[in-house]
Amino acid sequence: MLELRRDLAQAGRYLTQSLRLMVGVPDYGSYLAHHQATHPERSAMSYEEFFRERQAARYSARVGKCC
């Protein structure tokens, strides 16, 4: 029963992440994991800074990439 509950919770997280990406809401948790793995020497943006940066990138004409 505990395993089923854990699997349902994980499925819920995946569904939430997918829906947010579909409507253009960035995933701060994924950003933090990526940032820690690839840029541990730099401090991560706050959620507010991250959200503003992602919104600006979404509506700008430039094609951006992380690194």
C-alpha cells in the first residue's frame, strides 16, 4: 500500500510538471537541481528572479540556452 501511494504521488508530480510546462510556467525545482549540478560555485536565483528571467526569455525574440 505504501508503494502504491508513493507511485501515485510521483505520478502526480510528473503530471503537475507537465501541465505547468504546457502553459508556460517554469519549473523552479528542476532549475535548482540543474544549477547545483552544473554551476555549484554560483548562487542560484530566487524564485522571483527565476520567474522574471524565464518570462523575459519566453517573450523575447532571442533563442537562448543555459550554458
